[in-house]
Amino acid sequence: MLAEIEHRNSQIPAMKITRTRYYTLHAKPEQPYPLHSGAPLTNILAARLEARKLAQKGYGGWIIRVQEMRQEDWPDDHWMLDHSVEPAIVWLEPFSAEHG
């Protein structure tokens, strides 16, 4: 009986967990495209603050919103793009290096 329950449980798909995160893709002005994204941020205000800090250091780039997903049985830090939503990535707003 226990083996039958374990077999049925192994056939149940893991639950999908989703989240929305914001990233500040940034690069120095001489770079043709952003090379770094930094840590994921939980809201647009945090992303704008990070973009402002990066601009003060001479970076420019884009704030993007990303729909991410992971399976319930994956490690907590393992997230992938959620292609079940359209669009999975949204380019929200640019920021540029401050000159002064």
C-alpha cells in the first residue's frame, strides 16, 4: 500500500511558483549593450533608486520587469523566465550616466 501511494505521489507534478522582479541592466557609456543586471529587485521604486545610484557612478542602461517561475521542488534560488505569460520581459525605462 505504501509503495502505491509513493508511486501516485511521484506522478503528481510539482506546483509552479511565479514572481515579478525588476532588474537594472547597466553598462559604461563605451559599451554597446548592458553586461550586468545586478540583483533582482521586488518593485519599480527600488529599481529606480538602484538606477539613480548606477547613473551617479557613470552607468547607463534599462530597467526591465521580468516574470519568473520555478517549480516547488527546485532550490529557492533557481528561477527561470516564465514564458507562459506574454511578454515575459518588459523594457520599462532607460537611465543614463549623470554628467557633472
